[in-house]
Amino acid sequence: MKKTSKLMIKGFLAAVLLVSLTVGNAGNADASQAYPDVPKTHKSEPNINFLTRHGIISGFTDNTFRPETPVTRAEASRIIVGGADALGIKYPAKNKRPMIKFTDLKTEHWYSKPIQSMYENRLINGFPNKSFRPGDTVTKAQLARMISDAFQMENATNVKLKYTDVKINGWYEQAVKNLFAAGVITDQGTQFKPNHKMTRAEVSDYIAEAMLDNGAIMDDRDEEIVPWDGSLPN
């Protein structure tokens, strides 16, 4: 039996997370597999399970994860806020700015609070016409900038990017450098493809790798998902 990880999530919250994973695995042939459509052979499986284990991402009501489904700007905001919370990141109150009224964002929307948190802490912006476009698929460049800022990644000063499509001094260049230096971005070749629309698997890889680079949370990706036996953790 593998040694139980000393997760940062304690007490009842940890138990609740284990229950949710157990329910999600009820119909799977492999109890250590969180989702039937993310087999162990899937390259993003360790990162998807890592985020699931820590309550940062979840599947759908049919227990699938749908790794190739595009991620919207609203969904990316929610996942990133969850990751920052798990890392215990606090943003300086002095840097906060008042929330503006986006034309396409209402307070009753499920994504209203995470978007508000990211905007107030200067981690994301809207568009010139005061829209946020929450349903737009998040691009590779947008995600890189959001993660770099939200996880307070150290600015990489000695990195020379090989990507010819990353504009020098562009709004996302430093973020790409930061993620590249941290091993989050591993694209080969000379094309970064900043406008590439990110999938759930790709977003999981970026966020999990960036969280682990932060060092505030244990790398437990090799841990099996063990059904809850009803007892609470010490």
C-alpha cells in the first residue's frame, strides 16, 4: 500500500474530496482512474487527476472529463482562482481596483465571482467595449498571462524564446518566458501559436505544472485514488 500523502487539505474537506472522487469512479473498471475517457495512457492523465484530487477541476454529470473540449474564459478564470486558493496565494489589497460592470456579465452567473476576483486583483482584463466574452474559448496567450500573474510566477530574465510568433515586448511575452523557464511550456519548434484555443486537457497541464512549480503543494500525481472507507483523516 502506498504511503498516504500529507495533503494541504485537512479534516472534513479532504474527506469530502475523497467522497467525490469515489462517486466519480463508481462505474470505472479501474478504481484508480478518475474518468473513463482519461485512461492512464493519456498524456494529461496525471495532471487531470492531480487537479481533481485537489478539488480544482471536475468532470461532468456522466462522469466523463471530455479532455478535448475547449475551455472558455469563464471556466479558465474559475479554475485558476481555485488553483491560487489551493496554493494559499494572497494578493496585496493596495493593488486592488474597483470592479467594472461588464456588459455580458451578471452577478447571478456561476462564473461572476471568480472573474470579479481576477479583475479586481488585476489578473485579467475585459475588452474595449466593456465586454468580457466569458463564453469565448481561452487562447494560449491569454492562459499563459493569466497563470503567470495569478500564481505570481517569478519573471524569467535570462530566457531567450525560440518562438518566432511571440511578439517582442508584447502583452504576453513575459508570461510565456516565465512559463517556459518553469517547464510549463514545452512546445517544440519555432511556433508558440498564441491564438490556439485551449482544451480541458491542455489547460489542466498548464495549471497543474504551474502549481507544482510554485512548491506550496505536494506532487502526488503518482498516488492512486483510493475509495473512502468512511474514516476522517488525522
